Amino acid sequence: MLTYEYRCERNQKTVQVQHGIKEKIQSWGELRQLAGLPKDKTPDDAEVERLIFGGLLATVSGGTPSSAEVVKASLPVMGGGCCGNPTGCARHG
């Protein structure tokens, strides 16, 4: 499951929830229930908007490496030559 951030303009609240990529949350009532929030004065039919939310997505098949290892392995090496390699690379000189 992925983490998403939603904003309700009616009550000025921003809430993070986890759900499947194909699931669509469109109202405060749906969001409130998914997040486990108590009922409040905001109407359940108040519209919510999914915000752009940065982060890494790592998929592990087979279950051997941990998610942290997959993310670490996918991050670029920083510093050094043109491609992050301290001695440069064959492609760039």
C-alpha cells in the first residue's frame, strides 16, 4: 500500500492515509473512515483533493532483499567524476 495526502478545503485539514493505487478517495466521509478519524462538523460529502506527495517507491519481488536495501541500491552514487565515479567513466572520458 502507498501513502497519500489529502486536503479538505471545507475544514482546512490535511490527512495522510494508506490505500491501494487504484483506490479513489473523493469525500471527507471516505477519508475520515479510512484514517480512523472521529465524526466532526464537516459534512461527509465534502470534497477532498489528493495532493502531490513525494517519496520513493520500491518493489521487491521474491522477498529476498529488504525494502531498505532495494531503495539504497537504487540511489545514485554522489560525488567524484561526471557519473559519480571518482575516476570518471569510459563513456565520458
